[in-house]
Amino acid sequence: MSNAPDSNNTSPDIDPKRLALVASATRNLVLILDAGGRIEWVNAAFERHTGFHLDTIVGKNPGELLYGPDTDTETVRRIRQHLFRGEVFEEDVLNYSADGTPYWVHTYCMPVGESEGVEPGFVVIQTNISDRKNSERGLRIAASVFDRSHEAIVITDHFNRIIDVNPAFSRITGYSRPEVLGLNPSILSSGRHSREYYQSMWTSIEKTDHWRGEIWNRRKSGEEYAELLSISRVHLEEPGRFYHVAAFSDITALKNHAKELDRAANYDELTGLPNRQLLEERLRSARTHADRQKRVLSICYLDLDGFKTINDQLGHDIGDQALRATAERLTRALRSGDTIARIGGDEFVLLLQSDNAEPVYSRILSSVSEPLQIANQTISLTASLGVTLYPDDDTDAEGLIRHADQAMYAAKEKGRNQFHIFDPGLDAHRRQRRDQLMQISQALENEEFELYFQPQVRMVDYQVIAFEALIRWNHPDKGMLGPGEFLPAVANSHLEIPLGQWVLKEAIHQMNLWHEADESLAVSINISAPHLMDRSFADYLESYLHSHPDVRPGQITLEVLESTALEDTKRASNVLARCQSLGLQVALDDFGTGFSSLTYLRTLPVDVIKIDQSFVRNMLTDASDRAIVESVIFLAQRFDHPVLAEGVETMEHARALRDMGCNLIQGYGIARPMQAKALLPWLAQWRDQVSRHHSLGKHEQTSVQGGGI
């Protein structure tokens, strides 16, 4: 049967011109071709859609204008074949507009000729079907994605009945498509999740048309698996109709791998206990819990005593077994809610939530000390336990572990198999001292220290015979600081010798400056015991004296504190004797305040004895202090040593000391310590006053600096 329309059905009552208007008015693309298939006429819709105008395309083959790179060549071949045969045909073909934009058309072509009363040719009517083609392509892509997706896809209707599943669904769950059609997806439920969990999921879908999360389901085989599930509600144009599209992937392997990574990252491989990373995480949580419950948290650092010997003597395999056995014992010794972690070779940390944990500490040490039977070997271990208590020790997790570690070392020093509790107050003092030592070190570099000088007067003629060098710190923020505010921090530190050397150098340098000013003044310099006992002390002093030949060594007195313990009195005696051989004098300072006064007096080469100011200051009102002062003066006289009294503040002190036979005095009653630049003017004034007065009684109120004697 021919596809050609009946050419005789034209009504004789309709004007042919009116019929011709159809071709101009239709939105379809209309072309009239000659017998050779060349364009004779196109309608306005064709011109608007393609961008080609009639006057530029008459006589051209439509294929030359409309076909492009993606036009199907087989379709083109069929079209040309139909035209050649003069046949009616219909084809879908991809055309291109003048600007290169592709579009799909459904082409209907009918040959015309003598039977229609016209010249031979073709009438072509094209309908734009791009939207349909794009939709079809989208459906094909969607179908391909549906079938080829590695994620399982389930589509359910608004009653949540399964209407389709993809092959990945069958692969993951084990259910074939026919087995699940019409069923509820709840057939996959593992039973792990509560009713509330599913209610929350559906509430989210009702409100937002979407839910995403992890869920445990069960395969047809009964095996449980974890899936990452996403559910979307899809609404159609039909009122009240919607579908659910659920996509999920099997993440069981990922979950297992994550569990393995978590174990590797947070647990000790040998013992299975938490490692340091997990310990700190749990410690942070435990601190929060302790704050909320107003309870004490014990952080215990346990170290096995002498464990290296077991490894060395019995081998690492035995050592590892001992560690595992010890870990099991410690775990059994703890209560529910406590934590034990291994953070080093033979080091464990325990977190105990208890307000009275000392019995637990003893139980822990006892559990470790019970003999172990390993590979026919009896192994005996002990442990040292350091403890810090939160919130008394209110610091972060890392700080708490560090403080417990410090306490553990203190327990080892006590004799091992002991526990020791960290003292936050003592630690705060240590931190403060450490900070102060850093400031002092910086002060040495910045030349913030300065020497002040206090005169020492001979009682017989009131002449100034020397000045004691006293260190001061010109602090950039706190102003001038006395030695009592920083020297205690320096004592027994790495800065004690550098600071002592600075004092020596500065004092000798100042003596040299006075010499250049025609003043030959003696100076007393305080030397600490560690500085004196340093092996390079005497060599350093001799070298520095050689570099200042104008300074007479005999004018330098080294003051050694009697209250400072000299562990090796023989070595101290040798060092002081060498200093005396260089020409220096030695004074025993603060005599009577220590425990070895007579021993030092007998064994050390001493030139001068200084009575501590604490006895001198109160001797007028305290009979005991007066007796001590008298005894020291008597001892000095018996040993034929001059004696110098510190802390002389009044005329009454001076008279009393003179009557007791004291040779030299020093104190605020004569003058306060002064800067080097103020010393020579003060000395000139003192000498002037002395030259005009010949008795001690006439020296009252003569000292500008100190109030006078």
C-alpha cells in the first residue's frame, strides 16, 4: 500500500491560495524540492528555525546545508535512496542550523508530479523532535546507569512496595529481582536498629524528601552487612503520587578496614591495651566526667623496675610474654570505668576514678610483684608508680601524664616498688624558677646586672679599708632588684658559675678604673661553693689577674659563705690556699650560721672572719645573740684572725662591738650599698669627716648615705 495521500481529496470550494497559506502558517518546517532534490522554496518556519534564508539556498541540496558531523550516515544513505527512487519516506535525522546548533527532525517526504498537476519534485515536511530525542537519550542513560551502577538501587511506590531493583541490588543482597518485586524493603532488616531509629529516618524523608546514613541490613544468606544508604522521595505531576529511590553501597569491608586502622592507631599491638593516643583521648573525657561528678581522678604512671635485665638475660620473647602477663594482671586489678594503657616498652598509665585510691596503688604494686611463670622460668618483677591527682593538678592531658611520669622517677629514687604522689605546688615553684633562670640568662646577655659597693671600716681609726661588691639586677620591668630576689634561683643552677665569673670580672674591672683615678681600693667578692669548687676557678682567676697587672691581688678578698656546704673541705682548702698564693685574702662569711663553723675555721686557710648580721642586729636586746657575737670575736682572737661585723646600724652597735674587741664593721650605720659612680664622692666626704674628728662619739650623724655613726 502506498504511503502517498490521496491527491484528489482537495475540495473544489477552497481557493488554492488559501490552501497555500497552510504551508506559510504551520510551525512545521516545509521544503519544496525539484525533481533533482534541490530546494525551490522553504516556508518561514524553516527560515526561523535553521537561520537559512530562501534567497541564499535556492537550488542547493538540503543535505549540503543541514547535515553535520554527528548526522547518521546510514540515515543519509537511505534518504538519498528514497529520493532517487521517488518514494514516500519518513526518517528521524539530526540536522544543523546555520550557526551549527544541532536539532532533531522527523522528516516526511512525498514525491509530486503530473498526477497532482505540477512539475515533478518533492514536498518535505519536518517536525522538530529534539525534546523527545533528548528525553529518550536521558532515559537510555538512566537505564544504563540503573543497570550498570555498582550501587544497589531500589525503587518503591508510595506504599513503599518495591517496583524495581537493579542488578547491583541482587549482587549485594542475594535476592533476585522477581523475588522482591511487590515486597517491602524491610525484608532486609537486620534487627540491629531500634524502632526509633527508623522513625527518625522517615521523619527526615517526610520533612526534607531525603535521608542519608549508615545502616546494618541482612543478606538473603543471613549474613549482616553495613551499607551507606541514601533515600530520596520523587514527586510526579500526578497529585498524591510519589516514589522512593534508594541507593546503597556495601561498606562492610570499609568498616572492617576502618576498625583495623583504628586498632592500629589506638591500641598497642603487643598487649591489646590502649596506646598513648587513645589514652589522652580517654583522659580528656575522664577530666570532664570528674568535673561533672566532683570527683578525684588519679593518673598513674607505672614503670617496671629493671625490666631491661630480663630482656638482656632471657630474651625479648620472654620479655614480651612478661609484658602481656603484666598487662592482664593490671587489667584485673582495675575496676569498671578505669583505664590502663601501654605507652612505652615497660611503661603503663592507669586512670583511676576514685576519691580514695591509695589502697588501689598498693594493690597494683602487689599484683605486679607476684612471681610470673613463663617458659619454665620464674620471673619476679617490681614496679615504681607515680601519681598525680586531678583536679588538684589542674592541667591538660599531656601535662597530667608528664607530671605522673615525674612522680614515677621520684618513686624510683625512694627505693622502687613504691608510689609517689606529685605535688603541683612544688612543680609550680620549679616552673617559676626555670622561667626566672631564663630571664637571668637573658639579663647576663643584655648586661642588666650591676655591682653596688658597701664600705668596710676599721674601728681603730675609722678608715675605710675595703668595699664589699654586691650584685644588683636592673630589671627592665621591675626596676632595681636586690640579690635576695634572684640569687636563690641561681643557687645550684647552670648559671651559678657564669654569674660568679661576671661578678669577679666586673669587680676587678672596677678596681682597675679606680686605679686609673689614683684610688687604690680593696674589694671583697662573694664566691659560692660550686663556683669555688669548679676545677677552672683558680686558673680563671689567675688569668684574669694577669690581664689586669695594675690591680694588686692583695686588695682582693674572696668571701666564702660558712653556711654553704663544702662537700670536699680538703679540695676547698687547696683551692683557697692557691688563691692565697696568688696574693688574695680569704674571708669566712656569715660565720656561725652553718653547722661546720669550727671545722671550717680549723681546716680552711682563712684571713678574716665575718659575723653574720642576724646576730649583730639583735645583740643589744637579745642576750643569746650577744653571747654568740662575743664568742665569735673570742674565737677569732684565739685563731689570730681579724673579725668583721656585718649589720651595724647604730652608734650603740658600734660602741658595743668596739668594747668586745671587734676589728672591722660594715652596715647601714656607715652607708648603704652604692653605685660605683657614687663611691669616690662618698669616700672623699668620709675621709674629710674623719680628718676633722678623732673620736667615735663625734662621728654621730656624719654619714650622708646611711644616717651616720
